[in-house]
Amino acid sequence: MLEEYEDKRHSEDHLGPAREYWWNDDYLELLAQRLNLEYCQSLVDIGCGKGMMGFKFSKYLPAGAKVYGVDFESEYIDEAKQKAQSIYLHNPIDYDFRVGNASDIPLPDNLADITLCQTLLIHVKDPQRVIQEMIRITKPGGWVVALEPNNLVPNLMFDRYGETDFDVESTLEVLEVKLRIEKGKKRLGEGFNSLGDVVPDLFVKAGLRDTKVWISDKALSIIPPYDSDETLLRVEQMINWIESEAMGYQYQDNLNYFMAGGGDKDKFDAYWQKLLYNKFNLKQRLLNGEYISAGGSLIYIVAGRKPRPSELG
């Protein structure tokens, strides 16, 4: 049911092996064609984590191109550096990973043909500031690209046909909790988890031109029997989230967000008891190989071009 889903958080829990399956390879190839990566000599990934997107896009770059990655977490950067060293002999790309803040990127002006970020803007207090920094390090005529979701959408998706006979009032109660958590998180300066919808607005306000919007074709489905590596990793990750109380199952954090969003503690506690019950049932269905989900999501790819001097004024 809807209560089984909680907002994803940008943490170690979200950077496991299952992350490698976030994108279909043929779709990434299509994006590479749309963004003319074959002519790109320098690509920068902000909030790169362990370097996944830089490594994935590197196969479409010309030999001798350079990929930069910047992330606030030093342990992620260390892992990215290790992977870059391990693939060096098989990949004619120069990698440069460094620790840094997205609001003050440690790279010079006009460096990149393409600057991108993935699920970063949803976690920052001032996304416009980050976008301006991404523009600063991008060459005139180059692309700034954001891959960002609307994480509220799954709350109106169903797993099983029986769920379509839902109770409207109960569903609205859950949606109120989700919306107040989202609102409270933003009020506390921790970002807005459904920012993907408004990235085009932010790009236009930042002065980017020729803004284009696409949507990922990837569905993170789980369908019995669990007989593929991708599905098994996804099931394992979900069970780990449940057992570790990660990925939205922390009571105090969610209560704080809900209260900051104008909610009432008694109402939240009633919701939380239902969540714990559904959490137990979800784990049992996963262990029994009975859980099924189409895995719908909504991830935008928004690209805007930095204007050349001749286009200004």
C-alpha cells in the first residue's frame, strides 16, 4: 500500500550496487547522442558520489577526454579514485575526483563542455546557488544537465490490483503526512525531494538557454520470480532498508519534518503505527518472493545551454 513508501535519502544506503541499475544502457546512449558527448572533451559530475555517472558516460566520450567528479563525502571520492585506477588500462579517459561543496565548486571558470548532477538539487537548501556554480564552471555554449526526480509521485501508485479498491479518506491521510514531511524538510533547509518538476523554472531563472526536458524510461520493477541479478539486488536492498530503519523509516527524523510542516504529533503517531505494520508485511512478502511492483518513478533529465558572450546583452 501507499504507506510502504518513504522518501529516499542521499546516503550510503542509496549508493549500493542496486544504484548501477538506475538507468537503461540504451537510454544513456540516447542521452549521449542528444548531448553530443562524442565531441565533449570535459565532463563534470557534481555530487558524484562514487563516480557512477561519470563512469557510465565516459564510454561515449572521445579518447583523451577528462571526467571530473566532486562530492562532499571524502570516502566516496576515495572509492571513485580507486575504481578509476582499476579501469585505467581499459578506458582512455582521464579522471579527476576531488572533495568539494556543490555551493562552492573547487574548479575554475569555463572548464566543462558538460556539467551534470544526479539527485543532488533535491537535497540542497539553495538549488539556485548550486545551478549558478554549475554554470560558472561550464564553457559558454556548453550544457548544464540535472537528473532529478519527483519523489511524491510513487505515493499515488499501486502494486497489486486489490489496492485499486482503496479507501479515499485513508489515502488522503497518508498523502497529508507525505506532503507535510516534504514541506517540513524544505522549511528546515534540507531540500525538496520532488524538485525535478521545477528544474526548468530554475534553469530559466539562472539564464540558461534552449532548455530541454526528457524523462527516464527506467522502471525499478520487482516481479516474481526474483531470478535476475538486478531484481535480487533490489530485493536485498529493500530488506536491508527495512531491517536497518534506513531510507525513511526513522521515526524521529520524520516526526521532526512532519511537525515542521505544520503537523500534529498524535496524527503522525497514528500514521506511524500503520507504517510499522505495513513494513512488517512488506518484509515478509519480499522474503517469500511474493512482492510485486511495476516500480514506477518520475526522473527528469533537464538540459540547458550556457549562453555565449555574443548572445548576452
